[in-house]
Amino acid sequence: MPRIILHVDMDAFFASVEQREHPEWKGLPVVVGADPKLGKGRGVVATASYEARKFGIHSAMPISRAYKLCTTAIFTRPNFPLYLSASGAVMDILRKFSGKVEQVSIDEAYLDISNKASDMNEAAKFAAAIKNEILEKEQLTCSIGAASNKLVAKTASDFRKPDGLTVVEPGNEKAFLAPLPVRKLLGVGPKTEMVLEELEINTIGELAGVPVDLLIQQFGKMGLYLHEAANGIDESDLEETYEAKSINRNLTFEHDTRDNTLVLQVIEEMSRDACELLQEDKSTCRTVGIKVRFEDFETHTKEKTLAEPTNDPTTVQNTTKGLMQPFFADKRKIRLVGIRLAHLQPQDNRQKRVQEYI
Ligand SMILES: [Mg+2]
């Protein structure tokens, strides 16, 4: 049975989150990065919305150049706590769909769904359901690639962006990669690309046809990787990172509310529910956070690192409710509240180690 791996990649993540938080920015070129200071600013573009990309603006470009390409774009400084909170919510959705998730970065993850789908048809339906839920709950789009291994799934998620879904049937891995330029192959940076270009190897298909000993001669150990990757071979398994795990709970109120008792009640319930999950999982959390979204979509997050890791509902409830208090001074109605438990770790590391010796 071939494996079924999904690679989920959020579309223009930082810029999309900013557009979600500022609905008036939707459909407009948005550039997240350094301050352009009328074209004299230093620093680079972190993310550009798809509307900004139409002007030729892209990530890692000097901000002064981005400004020259589109002076009317909305330039905004990165709000990392906000992106982390959105990322946590997305990863939570992904973990609901599959127990086997490898988070690669703030906006990217692999899912092994070999046990959830029996073929690529089912995988496509599964991926569509994930896209739907992320759109519905987080108002964000992503692109997903489905394939029999990580390498091809990742290439596939990049194939049709934004809001894409690309499925590579088992057996078609090599044919799918073949027409793509070599720089699209995972691990091929500008340097390797230059060397390959000099050897007149421009597509992944051309690279796949080069005898492996020639590649090893040219690139050393990397040559073997290039040979296998170009042929669509990747046996690597998902690396599940415990540390990256977090538990997030959000609730959008039926009607925006200024009822503090109701808000605290919801936070209390969510905290209890999250602690139950921790206890079932025999784990604890070190960081407790909350999220508040006001009626105008302005969103705030607040976190506290505890002195001792815990999965005790009362401790977590007191912390989340305490973090919430200052927001009640605000005159705006609340649209959404959420909690986040992060820096998860096994309940008792030491005990576990002792058991291993017995
Ligand atoms: Mg992305």
C-alpha cells in the first residue's frame, strides 16, 4: 500500500491574516514587512498579498524596491503574536483531521492520512474538507498537495496557488516532477541551480536522467539526494514535534457581546475542556494564552508562561480569566474569544525515564 501524504501550505499567510483582521484591505495590495519610509526604508518584504504580487512584489525583496513597484500598496509591520495565534488555530484543525502531523513552519504542515483514505480520490475529498474547515473557521485559504511521499506532496501544494488542490497518483511522481524547473526541487538553492544550469540541466526530468555516479562526482553526498528526489523517491517519515503542539479553542458568539459573565463562562468551559484533553494525553502545558476579537475584527492575544507545567483545570481557568480581565475595560463588543495552551510536554518526564529502565 502506498502512503498518502498531504502537504498543507497557507496562501500568503501573514498578508492573508492581515486582510482578515482588516476587511477594508481585502482585494488590495498588502505588503507585510519593514517600514518603506517613502522608498527610503531598509529591511525586506515578509509576505505580499496576491494583489501585491501582481506588481512584481515578493518575499525577501528590499522594502524600498517594493515601494517603488507599488507606492499605493498598504504597508504594515508584522504582528507575529497574531500570526502565531492564527497558525495555532490552523494546526489544531489539521490535528483534528489526522493524528500524524508534522508542522514544518508557521504556515506549513505535512499530514499522513494513510489510515484515513484508501486512495487518492478519497485523499482529494479529505483535503477538500480540510480546506473548507480552515476557510470556514479561520477565513483563510490554503493550497494542498497530495502524493505518496513528502517531497512530491510539497511540490504539488506549490503547483496551483492560491487555494489549490493538486493530487499526484502513485506511479506518476516522476512524470509530475519532470517538466518543472530544477529550482522547484526541494533542496535545490540558487547555487545548485547555477551549477546544474552550467551542465545544461534545466528541468527535474533532465536531472532524473543524469547517471547517479556523475551527480555524486559533482555534488558529493547531495548528488545521491538529487538523483532520488528528481526521480520522485522520498522514503522519509513525518517528524512529529511535540513542542510545536498546542491546544486551541475558539468561539465566535452568535451575536457580538458585552456580557462579561458569558465571556468568562465560555473561557472557563474551554479551559476545562482543554485540560481534559491534556489529561487524556498525559501531558501538561507551560504557556496559557487567550485571544479576543472585537466587533471591528481587531484581534488581541495575551499569553502567560507558568512557573510549573500544569494540566489542572482550576489553574488554567484562573490564568485565562485573569488574562481576559483588562479587555473588559474596552467599550467594543466582543466577537470571538479563544484560549491556547502551548509548550506541551509529557506529564512526568522523570517517571517515564525510570520506567524505561525497569
Ligand atoms: Mg505559505
